[in-house]
Amino acid sequence: MTHGFIYNILSLGVPFSVALLLASLGENFNQRAGVFNLGCEGIMCMGAFLGFLPSYLLKTGPFLPYANLLGFALAMAAGVVLGLLFALVVVTFRAEQGIAGIGLQMLGWGVAGTLFRHFIGGVTGVEGMAAWPIPGLNRIPFLGGILFNHNPMVYLAFLMVPASWYILYKSPWGLKVRAAGTEPRAADSMGINVNRVRYQALMLGGAMAGLGGAYLSLCQAKMFADDLVAGRGFIAVALVYFGRWSPLGILGGALLFSIAQSLQLAIQVGGIKFPYEFAVMLPYVLVILVLALARKARMRGPTHLGIPYNREMRY
Amino acid sequence: MNRFKLAYGGAIILLAALASIAGSALVLWAIGASPWDTYVTIFTGPFKDVFGITEILVRAVPLILVALGIAIAFRSGIINIGAEGQMIVGILAATAVALALPGWPKWALLPLVILAGALGGGFWAGIAGVLRAKLGVNEILSTVMLNYIAAQFYTFFLRGPMIDPGELETGSGTPQSMRLPEAAILSRLVPGTRLHTGLLLALVLCVCVYFFLWHTTWGFRLRASGAEAKAARYAGIRVEGSLVTAMVLSGAFAGIAGAVEVTGVHHRAIENISSGYGFAGIVVALFGALHPAGIVPAAVFFGLLLVGADMTQRSAGVPANMILVLQGVIILSIVSAKMYLNNAYAQEKVRRWFSPKDPAETPAKTGGQA
């Protein structure tokens, strides 16, 4: 019985982690480059809406098989556009990043909500993305169902962990990103265009947050509502702190959250008396606890996180 | 030179305003609404009758209160995004006190209820303040999370312990509290409208905040911690303590906003009572340059926007979510513009751009003006 219980929790928890994982890995690029992007939440809202839109519009047409792909592409494009907008504000205009991020969050949330109310009106389901079990691997006892019996986005997201590790630590661009976040002045004197790198990181981060949002509406909830994202963008930002700016740490954090979420669902279904509101509250409480318990001494983030770079200024 | 400075500032503000208007017009255009008609409805609709005008002020009251709190926090170097949650906790505390002491006279109960709101909001913000000061937890993230947590607490209490027994009897089960006793209700300023005496309280508190921040040692300590933490620390100011104080005060104002909203407008705790005032308050505070004298007109302006947005929803079919778009665009424009407004360096650059071959302009001379 316990075996089945753990299996259920893990096989649900793994796909739950994807939206957080994608957004958080993207945010990691932003923060590594020195930009604190709280607008992640807003980008996810836009991504969720635009990801959902093609499936909704093409519901009956012959193009339905391509709707998911189109949705993901649109979500990423929106993420890039919003990332660019944010870059314009915080990199070029050097605005205060925390407040600008809240502005971007309101903008993304508001635009997604406005378009949704106008074009769709009520909560409608879509077909969403079907599971693609990996032949052979999904037969492995216990692990097969947990890891290899999901929709393709799950595999993609998990592949993004080593990929973003490789990009950050082994590619020339990753070195530039890390330099822009820790020693922008030194990077600049080595001929790296700090602001350009930050623009690129914000575009990449935006695309990934958009993808994470689209995952929520297309693969996880299979519908869109105004409050679908419900703070996951903020949790993604917190996960970057929790994972100490390393892709592997972020993966751990995302799994911790998603497994906590599936555990909470299992407890509810299991009929254990527990006020519903407290169950919903759990992940948010967890974020605060996790941030509070992460040892400050070991939180060695990018030193220039949140500080705009101005080459004409003396420090 | 002064004339140039004025023109420079004016141009920046104009550009920011144009960017906000154009940005939101783009969204309006995307949903097939006429931006011009929508703006006309928003800005003139509420002025058609007395009720509309008073309604602007009704919305402005919580905005003023929340924005005052936000201004205290921002000026003290701590960013409080959690006014929404602090307001909700304030509403819960105020409602609980009002319902627990039904027989009390008005002169005792009403101040107590508002104080309870302040304590509730202050407590909720204090969590984030202490976490920041003691454990270095990013206050933006913690306040955002506390918003979600407060919202869940609120529905829990309205559906469970605090639900109106009448709702349970009739079986409709609307999650709302009992009606507050008459002694806990702010009186109306204009009969037949919803305008209540909370407006006067908000204005008095504006003056108080001004004196507190600019004419007391305590306020100076807070502002010094916010302006330059390192220098403040060398001067012997306990910066961490200031952060917690600022956060608690900030939350207390949000809590008062909640208490005033429940005792002045709704007279019972209902769902969606905070309706985004916590976030709009941030925009108002920024728009009002984090100063009480700026916050009052900014709050009235945003009150107008909120009432107008409701009207466009009814008349032009523009979803009320549009107000979020507007707020987001305005925040982005303000923070962008702010970096250029008090930036002598950028100003000098623009000035040289206009008069590139002026031999009299040497760095030594301009350095003095910056």
C-alpha cells in the first residue's frame, strides 16, 4: 500500500515540477547575468494564455495536431518580447529592478486576463498534450512510470537542467553571463558588452518562463483561467535562491515543491480532514521557510544581482 | 539653466505619460475597443453625477492609506509588495474585534476596531520585516508569498469560524461575516453615497506621516537607513531595526486601509474586499513621488481610473483587468523615468546634445551645477 502511495505521489509530482523548473532555470540565467526579474510571473501568465489560445481556436479544425506546437512557439515569442521590454526598462533605463518586476507582473497578468475575458470569457478546457511514454524505458519497474511516462515537455524540461548547466559553465556565452553578474566592470574591460549579455539573458529567461506558463495551460491544467499561474512565477524566483543559482539545486527545489503539492493532493483525496485553504497555502509557506532556513553564509549569489551596470559611473 | 531643467523634467514626464497611454492603447486596440472612447469614458464618465464623484473619493481613501505605508517602507529602503495581504489581515482583525464587542459605545469601539486593523496589518508585515532583518530573506518574495497566505486565511475564516450564522441557516453559504454593529461603522459624509469619514482620517494621517518622516528623529533615522544604509550605520543608526520598524508601520497603514474599507464601505467582511488596492497603492505611492503631498492627488487620480474602468466594463465591454495593464505600464514608465529625472549626468548629456558647439560649456562650469 505504501509502495503504491509513494508511486502515485512521485509520478504526479514529477510532471508538476516542469512549469517551475522551466521558469526557474530561465530566471537563473537572468540572475546570473545580474538581473532580478520578478516579472517572471507576468511572463508565465502571458505564456499560459498564448499557449492555450491556438488549441482553443483550432479546436475543430484540421490543424489541431499543430496547435500545441504553435502554442509553445507563441508563448516563447511573448516571453522574448516581454523579456526585451523588461531589459529596456532595467538595463537601458537602469530602473529599480524589484519594482519594475512587479510592474511587468501586473502588465503580463493584466494583458492575459483582458484578452482572456474578451476573446474566451469563461473557463474552457482544451485537449492539451498527450503522454509520450518512452518505449522500453517506461517498462522499468517503479521508475518507468515515474520518469518515462509523461508528455514530451517533461523530458525536455529535465534535459534543460544539464543543458543550462553546460551553457552556464562550459560555453563562452555562459562565461559572459556569469561575468556580467559578478564582475561587470572586469567583463566590460575584457570587451564583453555587459548590457547586451543582459539583454540576451533576459530574452532567454523570458522564453523559458513563457514556455513554463504554456506548460501549465496545455499540459498540466489543460485549461486557462485568470489565476492559473497563482504565484508560480514568484516561487520560481525563490527557487533560484533556494537552488543557490545552480541548475541542479533548482531541480531539487522544483521537485521538492511539486512533490509537496502532489502529497497535499493525495492527502485530500485520501479523505484526511484538513481545511482546504491550509492545503493551498502550503507551497507559499514552504517558500518562506525555505528562504529563511537557507543559510545566509552559503548564499553566494551573483554579486551584482539587481545593480544596473553603468560604464560611465564611478563606484 | 533652470528653465532647461524644468523643460527637461517636463519632457521626461510627458514621455513617460505618452508611453503609458500608448502601451495600454495597444492592448485596447488588440481587443477591438476604441482607445479614444475608452479613455474618454474613464476620464469623464465618473464626473457625470455626484455619486460618481464621491465614488472616486471612496476609492481614493484606501489608496491614500496603503500608499502612505508603501512610501514609509520604500523611503526606508525596504520594498513592501504585501499591502494586499496586510490589508486582508487588517480586515480580519478589525472585523473580529467589532463583532466580539457588540455592546460597546461608538467612541470606544471605532478607534479600537481601527487600531486592531493596524495591529493586524503591522503584524503581518512584521513577519517579512523580521525575516529580512534577521535572516536576510528577500522581502519582495516574502511579502508576495504572505499575500497568497493571507488570502487563504481570509477565505478560511469567512467560510469557517467567522461566517454569518444567517448564511448557514438559509443554506446559501455565501462566505461573508456578520454585519458589523452600528457602533463600529464610520458615518457617511454625503447622504445617499458611500463617501465616509475615513476620508478625513486618511487626510489627517497624511499630515502625520509628513511630520513623522521629515520632522522627527525617528523618521530621519528611517529615511537615512533607506537613502544610504552604510552611512546610516556609521552614524550609529540600527539599520536592521529601522527596516523592521518601517515594515511594521507600512503594514499598519495597509491594515488601517482594510479596517476603514470594512467599517466605512462594506460594513461586513466579504470576499474580494481588498480588490487590488494593495497593488494599486504601490502605483499610487510611486506616482505620488513617495510623498504625502503627492500621494493625495495621485490617489484621487487612480480612484478616477478605478471608477472609470468599472464604467468601461459596463458601457464599452472592456474587461476590468484592463486596470492591471494600465497599472503595470504606469509602474514601468515611472521607474524608467525616475532614473532620468534626478540624474544630473543624463540631464547634462541632453543639454550638450542640444547645444553641441557651445565653447562656454566646460566640464568645470557644469560640474558645479550638478
